[in-house]
Amino acid sequence: MSIAGNAPDARLKRPKLVKSLLKGLGCLSIINKHNGLNVAEVAQQLKMPKTTAYRILETLCSGGYVVRDLDNLYRATSFVRTLSSGFDEEEWVLKIAHPELAALGKQFVWGVGLATPAGLYMHVRETTDRTSPLSLERWSAGAHLPMDCSSPGQVYLAHLSSNARARCIEALKREPLRADSPLHRLAPFEAHLKEIRHRGFAICQASTREAAVSLPIFVGERVIACIGMHFVRRALSDQRIVEDFVPALKAAAVRISRRLIENNYDFGEGEASPASRAAGTVRGTVVEKKRTGHLAPRP
């Protein structure tokens, strides 16, 4: 085949670009940088007619990204931060968490993963399942795990403040509960969460054949993610998990936490319970996985 045969087909037309979108992003960038410009100043910096700048700015106002104050100056709102939050989260998962997961995956051979809270679920952000020959059920990034029936969810609940945990449990109870949800027997479940806080990890049945162990990742006193490993329940006892795997998982969680703090990653102010974010948008591809959620025996 000739080189020419590999060239793009000239008959394929390039799609028509939405240039107004680029103009709008330009306006938003300028406002976000200076935080207090009038129409003429925006038009001058972007070299566009004032009428065009005005229409774009008012459109951004209607979307909640910009506000016009009493002096007719346009300022960026806090909603602009939502445009970068997904990038920040993807960045730390890839740059900081991924190398740790890869190293643990090679050391353990079992599948290792990281999950972050998303509404009333735990969102699987990264796993090593695709390279683990021992994973019976391969979890993929984007999967959702139930907060009440999964080991990362229980670890997250256990390490919330008492008020935030109570609000989250109330929100979970307002949703249809699975037959095996521990929330059907709240007092024993709260005692189980207290034990998780004391031990620093949770072991929970993940499916009919697999279980999972999870540990928290902190930034300051706030838990922002969970790291864990899932394994064939009959292959490993709780004692083996505690002795052979928990120390390495804990060390990795500490290293991730340290690097997040050293690199000044921003996870927002204070503690927000999953209930307060239940209606929010979950980043990533959602892949639902139905699992049983029986509590594992205590070691």
C-alpha cells in the first residue's frame, strides 16, 4: 500500500467550530483572573466588540458562573471552582495514588483499588484488577459500591464525625435498603463502625465468593478516600489479612496522605457528609455492580 493510501480522506469535512464557546471561555478566564472588570475592559482585553462582550457576560451570569455587582463590575462566582475540581481529583489519583496501587498490586497479586465518596456510594477511582490473575470479579474504574454494604463505605462512615455520620445514615435509610443491609439492625451496625474506628480497617463480604479489606486515607483529620484489596474469601483468613496485608496498605495510605498534603491538594473546607452531596454530579463513568454485603466475621 502506498503512503498516500494512509492519508485522511479529503472528502471528510471538518466539523464547524462553535467559536462563541471559545469566546465565552475567554471571558470567563479573564474575569476569573482579575475578578472585577467592566464590559469595556473585557472587550479591550479580548479584542471584541463591547456588544459581544456584554452578551457573553450576561450569558455567564445566567449560568451562575459570573455575577454583576452594584458598580457594574463582573466577578467570578464560587461555581467556577467546579470546572477544575474534576481535574484536581483525576490528577492526584493518577500522579499520587496510581503508583502506590501499582506497587501493591505487584506485591499482593490480589486486586487493589481506591475509592472516593460520591453521594451515598463509594466511587471506584482506580484498580489493578486488569493485571491481577487472582481477581474473580474484575472491578473497573467508575463502579459504584454501596456505602452501607461495602468495606470502603463502612470505613468512610466510621471515620466521619458523629454528626456527619448520623446525617448520612439518615439519608441512606430514606433510600430503598437492600435485604442484606446492616442498616436494618442499626445498633449492631453502629457498634461495628465503632470497632472499625478502633481497628483502623474493615473487612466485608464483597460478593458470594470474594471479600474486601479497606483502610482510610486522611488529609488532616478528614477521610477523603479509601484504599483496599479484594480477595477470595476462602483463600485468606482474617488473621492472614491483618498480618500480611493491612500493614502494607496502611503504609501506602500514609504515603498518599503525606504527598497530598505536601502538594497542597485542596479537598474543600471542613467535612461534608455524603448526604449533602447525594444530588451532586458524580465524576467518571458509572458502572453499577450488584453485590451482597454481609459483614465479615471478626478476627
